[in-house]
Amino acid sequence: MLLLFLLLLLLPALSPASAWIPVEDWESGNVTASEGESGQCVCHVYLPETTFPADRVQHMQQVSKDLILEVGIQMDKIEGYDGKLNVYLKELAELSFRVAMLESSADNYIKLDFELLRIELREFEALVSQLKDSLNSSSPMFDSLYNEIRNMTLIVNQLETYDKSNLMVIRIEFAKLQKKLEECQQEQDYIEPDIGNCNHTGILSISKPLVVQLNAHLSAGYYYGGWGKDSKPIRGHELMYWYGAYSSTSVHDFYQYADYDKLLLRSNFKHHDLAWPGTGNNYIVHANAMYYQINNPFSMAKLNLTSSAKDYRVIPSASTKFSYSYSGNQNLDFAADETGLWVMYASEESKGKIVLAKINEKSFGIEDEMSTSVFKQLAGNAFMACGVMYVTRSVDLTTEEIFYSFDSRTKEEKHLSIRFPKFQETYSNLDYNPTDQKLYMYNNGYYVSYNVRFNKE
């Protein structure tokens, strides 16, 4: 029985060739018989050692141990694969849901509009053509940029389906091209800013216009509006940009963008509907609050962009009869610079001449009023920089001029002639921002900015 049991164990571990040896190859054994002490028959069988493969049994036992160990390892792996499989199945279910949503309505997946993109590209192509003429540039970099934009326009025109994913890629490439355009323009007229430094004698010159793009509504009909940065940003909002535009001088909503790229892509914005609709377009954002004009009652209004808390203050002497030459209803013009927050207006008492007033940011009241000798209706716009009010007017269809300044500290007035080019004839908003020493202009529906050079001699 023992021999039979051992032979059965050898069957799964040993190959047929090695488990069985032909009988003819076995050596003959010896069998003897004798009678025992009690008269019983005793048989003695002697088999040679080679007839029983003891070394193979030992090898089989080792192989069996190795197999048991390997099976344990593979079982552990299977358990790990089972966990991963559950994760992959969950991800597959989520992906299936997203695909189903995309198939049912692509607009739920990527909020892009094909026709709007085509309009934007046509507007941008016309914009670059005008820029090339206005800058009178023949540099290879500018020509290359222009050709690249034309090529991208041809690609979009060849799209036959509303492939939203491809449109997103093109939109990103479009933003990159806009940045290249800006870099090209800045290299031609670069001014190193000296942020916060007012140790100079005033503005020396204004750069050529940097035309960013058509407004976020993609409509040249939105003549009235403004754009720019917070002139005194709170922590965490240093990169924020704002924009608002309308087809009339009314002010009823407003957009915030987390950074410049979001402004270009018109994405991830915060929309504010104004509970107190305003008028005129000389509003600004200062210390996370929007300052603008309302007419019922006629006063300056303030909207906190985080809490939506609002407040207003009437300026008794301000009049609704006097506005700038480019736009109606611009009775209150808000400005901010290195020295604080300001508002400019005209009154009956001043006979239509601009009055400059400092706003107390804590009390939201008027601290001081200063009379000037410039008539508001003859001015295109005005802004503040380092405590000095600068007033502009039109020279011709393509040229603007800073022709007057008033120093709020010394009360000194100067007549100037600092000319700079315009992209379009009229504009409705012009403001200086002390965080980057740039002028931000809303020029007939386009975002335009200028670098400011101060006289430090």
C-alpha cells in the first residue's frame, strides 16, 4: 500500500518519461523462503536500491512547495486586480455618462458657439489688418503673426461639423495668438513701469495702443462700456479683470474674470446683475467694489463684488447737464490712482467746468472739492495719475491729446500737448491703473490699453 501511495503522488509531479522505467531495465531481485521458529513460512524479498526513486520523491516534494508558494503569490495578485477592476469599472461608468451627455447635447459639455467663433475670427482678422496699417510695421514677426491668424481662419472655415472639442482647441490657440500680438506690439514700444513711484514731474508720453480684442459679447454695436483691473485689489484677486458693455449708455450688468486668460477666452466669469441700474460708462473697480453712477436718485453708487452689499451718496453740487464730448450721461467720472479714489463732475456753480473731488473710502463721502478751469463738454475724458488730473480731447479721427492737467496737491494747472494714437475715433471709458501704470480704454467696442511714460528728470 505504501508503495502504491508513493507512486500515485509521483504522477502529477513527474513527467511520464521520468516517472516510469521499463521493467526490462530493472535489475532482478532475490526471493528466499524459510521456516520460522514457530513453523510459519517466512518470505524474504530483496529489491535493489535503484528500483525505488527516493531522490525523485524528494525533488517532487520541493517542487510541490514551490508550486504552493507560487499559487499564493498569484492569488494575492488576483485580489489586487479585483480592486483595480472595481475602480476601472467605476471610471468607465463615469466616462459612459459623460459620453452620453455629449451625444445628447454638446452644449452641456463645452459651452462654445461655432458661429460666434467664426464672427470673432473675422473681427480679429480685420483688427490685425488695421493694426498693421496703424503701426506701420513691416517686421517679419508681425507679418508671420498675421499669416498665422489667416491660416487659422482658413482652418475654421473648413470645419464641416459642430465639433466642440476641436473648437476648444482652436479657442486656446486663438488666445495664444492674441498674446503673440501683444508681445509684438509691446516690443515696439516698451516702457518699464515703476509701480507706486510718483517721484516725477508728470506724464511724458503715451505708447501706441495695444488692441486686445473685440468685447466679450463679440459685437461692435456695444459702443458703450469699460474694462480693466482692480486699482486696489484685495488679497487673492490681484489678477482679476472686469468688463461691462452696452448698446446704450445704460449700465445694468457687469462681468468679473479670474485672470487675463479667462478674459480672452470669455470663460469662468462671475456675472453681476445690478440691483440699482446705472448710466454713463465711467465706472471703475477699486478695492473689490464697483463705483458707478445711478440716476434715481442722481448719485454715486458702490457695489461690493463679494457680498453684493450696495450703498449710494448724493453729491449736492453735481449736475446731470454736463457730460464728455464722446458720450452722453457721463456726469460722474470715477478714477483711482496712487493717492486714492476720486470723482470728477461739473456743476451749475462751476458753469460746466470740471470739479475734482476726493472720495473717503471708509465713509463713502466727499472729502474735498477742487475747481478747475477746463470745460467738461470740451473734453473727451479725464483720469488721475499720482494725484494729477489729466484731461483729453480729440485732435482728429486717429489722434487723441492730453491737453490739460491739474495738480490736486499744489492746485497748479498746466496746458499740455501729449498726443497718442486711437484705434477708433470715439471711446467711452478711459482710466489709469496704478497697479501696472497703464491706461485702459474702451474704444468703440474694443479692449485697448496704453503704457504710460513719466518724466523722471
